[in-house]
Amino acid sequence: MGKRLERARQPYGKKLKLLHTWNGWITAVLALTGLLLAIGFWRAVLGEGRVWLKWFHTAVGIVSVIPIFYYFLLAGKHWKLLKRKPWQRVNVMVVLALLLGWLISGIFLWQYRAAGPRIANLALTAHDLLTWIGLPLILYHSIIRARWLRDLSRRSVKTEPEEKDMVYTPEPVYTRREFIRGAIGAVMAIVFAPSFLQWLNEAGNVDSSEAMARIFDNDKNMLLPPPSPSADSVLPIGGGAKGHFRVYTVTAIPSFTNENWLFTVDGLVEKPLRWTWEQFVELERSVQVSDFHCVTGWSVYSNTWEGIPLKRLLALAGVKTEARTVKLYSADGVYTDELNLEQAMMDDVMVALLHDGRPIPSDLGGPARLIVPRMYAYKSVKWLHRIELIPGEHIGYWEERGYPKDAWVSNP
């Protein structure tokens, strides 16, 4: 009780300084963790740790409501103090706009299922844009305005004439707090430039087929012959995908040759099946148009996929009556997921080989990946190479790490 009374009696300036410090640290933590979550390289390095980092990022975002609310309570006094400081008033308005924008868009991303894919996609774009606007401000306050970079003469100790023979210990030029601030600023500066260029490049790709073409040029797959697209794929019946894919991986992106690629359907089936690449590309394929949604908020619309419907592969193998679950294996050797039989038999669930008339590059899960349009993308297993029919349930890679088993984008 005594401490609360003491804090309540603190001068307004001290309260504002404390509030400013908390806002600064919270913003720095959110920006740094947000960058780690957004950049494909760091997501791969973090692996399953990114789930915990995402929850930490969300928790800090929720906590940020407290200083923002308190700041609004003090805003009137603060505004009067800055009466003759127009640039500082502008700074206050920009900071508040950033904090509120991050908070609102972050809430939509946090509640992505309730918001729906289109709102979540807009929220993610706004969240990213605010980050790239806010980062220079954070760097400015972390490095350029750090006291250790100011004129050292301002740190000199003034002495009275009669004290001239006394020895003074100078104020430290580089305190621990300033070192931490500088370190955070330096880290953000290192990450900032390449990350911004990557985001700007991706955000500018309204037609993702152009991005797919660039990725295709660096495709790690060396499988021949390439699948021949049908007429509906060459001139995509979807009109060309709209949006851009963000490349997330659990492991390093694998590469394949004709010698090391094999596709199998086994387990509780009447006839286990096995195809080489040359055999697999000769199977009858279908074409469909569908949207692609990720739990992190982004979407790519009107994709034209060409491949083999999953239910057709299961029919070829013959599913035994005791089978309950379709277990799906990625060729990275780590990632797995599952669909129940009813889900696996949906017409739009496909083992895709082409996207908008091009072979799917290794970055995006080629040469063969699952597409489950009505579920979030963690069900659409990349580098799919084995399908196993099993009697019980299977918990997928991300479901083990906190993702919901219910992956429906909306109620089926």
C-alpha cells in the first residue's frame, strides 16, 4: 500500500518517463520477436520454438494495452507540456498511431479464425507495414539518440574553484542500460535492411505466378521429365494466383532426383502402391481453382492446381475397413500430418504437381505436395512422398506443438 501511495505521489514527469521507458522496451521486444517470426530464415532456425515465440509475442502485445491506456490518461498533461515543441507533438502522435495500429491488427491476427482469412490477410499487411514504419523510429531512439553518442562535453563535471584539487570519478560513458539499448538497435539494424527488401519485394507481387517463376529458376528439384500442364493450367482457369507465398519450413528444403524420389501408398490397403517419378507424372490428373490460407494470416487466392485427387489414389490402393486415418509423410523426414477418411475423400483434396501451369518448386513443397483448400496450410503437407492408412489417430507435427487439430478455415 505504501509503495502504491509513493508512486501515486510521484511528479508527473517521472510517471511519464517511466511510461515512456516501458513503451520503448515493449515496442522493441515486439519488433524484434515480430521480425524473427516473419523472416523465413529465422523461422527455419527456430523450428518448433517459433510457436512459443509467437505466444510470447502475443502476450507482450496484450500487456502493451496497459501503458497505452495509461498514456491516454496522461495525454492531456503531456500535450500541454509540449505546447512549444511541435516536432515532439508529431512524435507523440506517430508513436500512439503505431501502438494502436499494432494492437488492433495484432488482435485480428491473434483471433484469425474469428476474423476470417480476408480480414486476417489485411491485418497482416497492416501489421507488417507498421513494423517497417516503426523500426526506423526504434533504431533512432536506440542508437542515434543514445546518450553515449552525444557530445561528451555535456558529461563533464563542473567544479568550484575551491574544489579544483579534488579528484572526481567521471560519469560512465557507456552504461549497462545504454549497452542493452544499443545492442537491440544494432540487431534490428542488421535484420532491418534485408528483411525490409524481402517484404517489399513480396508485397509488390500482386500476381504470385511471377514470384513462382523466379523461385522456379532456383528450384532444387532435378526430376525429369517435368509434368506436362494441361490446357487449363497453361492458361490458368483461375486467372493467375493473387497474393504471395511466404516460405516456411521445419527443416532445410530437400532436393530430389529421379533416383531418390519414390511415392508410396501403404498401410491398411488392399494393394500397396509405389511409383517412380516417371510413373507418377503419367497418372491422370485433374485441375482445380482454390484459395490457400495460412494460420499466420496471409492468403493466396485463385490458385490453379493440377494433380491427382487424393481419393483417386486411395481408390487405386483399396482402403481396408479397419482404416480410420490417412497419415501423410513429408520427404523432409520430420513433418507429418493426418486427415480422417471423410476429409481425405473430399473432392478438392489433391496431390498437386503444378501451380498455374508450372511445376511446383522445392521452396513451395514440390515436386508433389498436398492441397487441402478448406483447411489451413499446415494440413497441406509439402514434399509429400508417402500416404499410410492407419487404424487410430495421428497427431501431426504442428498439432503436437500447439496448433489446433481442427484446421477448418470455416465450418465445413
